[in-house]
Amino acid sequence: MKKHWYDYLWIVSLTYLILGFFNILFAWLGLFCFFIPLIISVTKGTKGYCNRYCGRGQLFGLLGGRFGLSRRKDIPKWMKSKWFRYGFLVFFFAMFFVMLWNTYLVFAEAQDLRQAVTLLWTFKLPWQWAYHGTLFHPGVAQFAFGFYSVMLTSTVLGLITMVLFKPRSWCVYCPMGTMTQLICKVRNGKA
Amino acid sequence: MSAIRKKKKAFVAQGDCVACGCCVKVCPLGAIQIVKGIMARVNMDKCVGCGKCAKECPASVIEIREVIA
Ligand code: SF4
Ligand code: SF4
Ligand code: SF4
């Protein structure tokens, strides 16, 4: 099959994750993986982002497929059930708003900047090496730490299910995937 | 010859499909499409039942079945 330019977007996703180790402010770029899928689903009514451009999905496909880092087993039934997929979506967004709230507190100067990346919403990893001060308000950095935590957490979960099940198992319960499918259902009158 | 001919085809359990499009990418015949971002649909005329899509599908919702041609 012919390769297209967008088949190499996994390089972008990988670069993104690496940049976060050097300067946390790059985490802001991750907003693209939030808005592009939404814009495509709202305006075009397709999952074009998942189907073509998502570098994260490609990365899992590559590591689990070409590099064979996957058991290639069926994902358990409950993981593809609607309640789990929608439940995870809700949980993910709840955590996202907690992150936004923490960012707000730093902006409001009610709380100090915490130079840590939170993995799996629990484990706080010291990450001060990637913060070199900024011209902007510390709140800008707090959002970056928070957003990078979200991205790293989803990558880690994705890698775990990649190894245990099929390469792109993450795509079954990925909140962006679930949300864009939901938007398409509503928009195309199938909900 | 009047023997019944059987062919293999891919069937998607569309209610459980997450419309990720992984199946589309691997089908050598371009026989699958994602319809309106909701689910995958197989073009029965093109599908040869090779099973690549079923192997790839992260949700394992594709089944290869024999049908009478
Ligand atoms: S489901 Fe998530 S990880 Fe998979 S292709 Fe879509 S946005 Fe990317
Ligand atoms: S790979 Fe499976 S879940 Fe994804 S679109 Fe195809 S049939 Fe649906
Ligand atoms: S069985 Fe083979 S030919 Fe048929 S849809 Fe799947 S990948 Fe394509």
C-alpha cells in the first residue's frame, strides 16, 4: 500500500514525548491532538483524525506490530463495553478539569507551581529538570506540567494494553476516539 | 457443476466497532470503509476473506465467515 505523508505522524508524537523531557513548555503543543480531532468530527462528521492522522495510534501500531511488542490477544470484553468506554471518557475529563483547576490556582496565585509530572493520576514524578523558568506566568508552566501528565499517562496506559492485547488496544478506550465517535453519532443522527 | 461454492467474507459487529480505522489500513483490497465516523463497513464484492482486518482489529469485532456465493 502506498505510504502517505500522514503515515509518518508517529514521528511527531514521539518527538512530542521526548521534548517534554527537555522543556516542559513544549507540552502546550499537545493541544493540537485535542482540537484537531474535535474540529474534524464537528465540522466533517468523521473520525478522520483517528483514521488518518493520529500519530499516537500509529506509534502503538508500529511498536506492537512491526516491533512485535504485543501478545496480540483479544482485549477483554468489559474493556470494549460501552460503560467502560464512556466511563473512562468521563473519568478522563473529570481529571482534566482537576488539572485545569490546579492551573487556575497557580494563575490566581493561590498555589505555587509544582514542578512534577503526575503519572496515572497518582504518582508524582519530580520533573524540575525540564523547567528553566519562563517569561510567562508560572501558571503557563503549571498547565504544561498538567497537560504533559495527561499525555504521558495515556501513553503509558496505551503501552500496557499494547503489550497485553493488540497493538492498538488503546484506540478502543481512548477518550478522544470515544468522544469523536460520539460526536459523529450525534451529528449524523445515530445516537 | 452445480456444487455449492463457499466463500469467506469479513463481518463487522457494528454495534461494538469503535471506528478507529485500523482495519481500513490493512485491507489489501480496500474493501473496508468507515461510515460517518461511526462504524466500519465491508464491501462484500471486494472482500476476499483474507482475515487481515480481523487480526488487526483492536476490539476484535470482525469475524470471517463462510457464505454461500
Ligand atoms: S482512538 Fe485515540 S489513539 Fe487511536 S487513533 Fe483515535 S485519537 Fe488516536
Ligand atoms: S478495526 Fe475494528 S473497531 Fe476499528 S474500525 Fe475496524 S472493525 Fe471497527
Ligand atoms: S477479510 Fe481481507 S479482503 Fe476482506 S475486508 Fe478484511 S482485510 Fe479486506
